[in-house]
Amino acid sequence: MIIGDDRVRVIKNIEKAVAKGDWSAKVEVGDPVLSLDERKNLVNNFWAEQSTFKGKTNDKLGHLLFNTLTRILTSDTTFTGLENLNNLPDGGAIITANHFNQIDSLPIKHLANKTHHHLAIAIEDTNLKLPGILSYLMNYVGTIPLIKSPSYIGTEFPKHLHDELAKNNWVLIFPEQEMWWNYRKPRKLQRGAYYFAAQQNVPIVSTFVEIQEKDKLEKDHPNFYQTKYIVHVLPTIYPDVKLSANENSKKMLAQDYQQKVKAFEEAYHRQLDPTFTPWDIAGWRYDYQNSKTKK
């Protein structure tokens, strides 16, 4: 499934970001653009609605829709490394994954369902304003919106995160931050997820999602193949009680990045090379697109 127009333009933005070494660059086109005050109002209204009858009703419907989409759209998703969860202690955890499309939380939701865990998802605040069904899902599937302001990150976000973890839930955080559509390679990680894990004294459930191409082309998109996912569950990462949250965040980030790189290299049988190539975008019929451009 392809969501969003101008996929080739987005790919070109990815190529430019790789050339600059800007691994958390925003590459999507047409995303909502809001001022800081607008984003604060948006998130305040989001939290205010959660306790209302409308909010609670939509939350139930949203979770039902989310589970239905998960069953339908990830029915052919497979998993490796599930044994790495065997000794995971009871309680909440932060789960990390590579961020490669608008519904890449679905294979992680499938994993959570498979292992009997409820999943909450940390999202960028502007995602609450995405068009159509995406906006509904962002508002009513147990998301935790994040405003990129020091006061919110330092006080409000940890409170909401703690509430989810206290319910023994998993919280999905994408440490690559920005979504790079169908980008296969692991990117440099940001420290937030690991700092919060150390601060809350919960483990990191480390994953890497491999994107495989199917033989069938996407409907109405002749230059893209359909894709499917393999979720690689990697060794769980624990904070060291002897270290500060800041020290832990650096150590845990380094371990998670190394694990994701190793998983990438073993899955695709190639070494991680930061240079951009058309292969980096799963499902892209680059030769077909080039032939159209030359005509």
C-alpha cells in the first residue's frame, strides 16, 4: 500500500539528505506545517478530549480499526528472534524500530499482539492533523504526541509516557525521528528514546524491520512493487542502574544502532554503505521510472 503523492519527489529528497549526512531530515512533501502555539493548542485539545465520552468512544473504535488493519495489512509479516523476548521482565518497555512509512507501526502492533502486549505510539504533534483516516488513527489508537519544545519534552511527555509504562504497556518510539519512505537502511539514531528508558528504568525492545518486495506491482503505481515485512527482534537492552540517564542514553543508543546495523547486514547480505543507491528504496522500479523520464 502506498500512501501519499509525489513518491519520486520524496525519494529525491531522501537522496539529497543522504548526500548531506542529514539522517533526521524531513523529506515528506505536504506534511502539515503549524506554529509552536498551534501545535501546543492541538496537543492540549488532544489530551482534553481523551477523557470525554466522545474521546473514549472513538478510542474504542480506533483500537478496533487499528487491530483490523493490522490483521489485514500485515497478514504476511513474519518474525525472527522472538526468543529474545523470553526473559523480558513483566512491566512496560520502550520498543524501537526503523521508520519507513506511514503505517510502519502495524508490523510492530502485530508483534505486540502476538506477545500479548498493548502498544502505545509516540508521534510527532503535527501527525494529529494528517488527512483522512490517518488523522483518525493518530488521534484514537493510544498515541502520545510529542511537541519539540524543552518544557513539553522535559515535563509533560515523561508524565504521559510513565502512565503508559505503568500499565505494563509497550511504547513505540522511532529514534530515527522522521519517516523516510521505504528506506531500507538503518539511520543514525536520536537519544530521546534511550534517555526516557533510563529515566523510567524500563528496557528497550530492539527491532529492525526488513522490507521485502513481492512480485506484484502496486495498484495504480506501475513503478513500485508491493512489499512485505520481516520483523527482526533483537537482544533486549537494559539501562545500567550505576549510570546516569544521560550516560545510559549514549550507551543504549550505541548498542541499539549496532544491533540494527548487524540485522540489516545479515538480512540483506550486504554491508551498510551510507551512499544512496536506488536499491535503498524498497519496491522502486528505478529503471522503469528512468525510461519514462527519458521519453
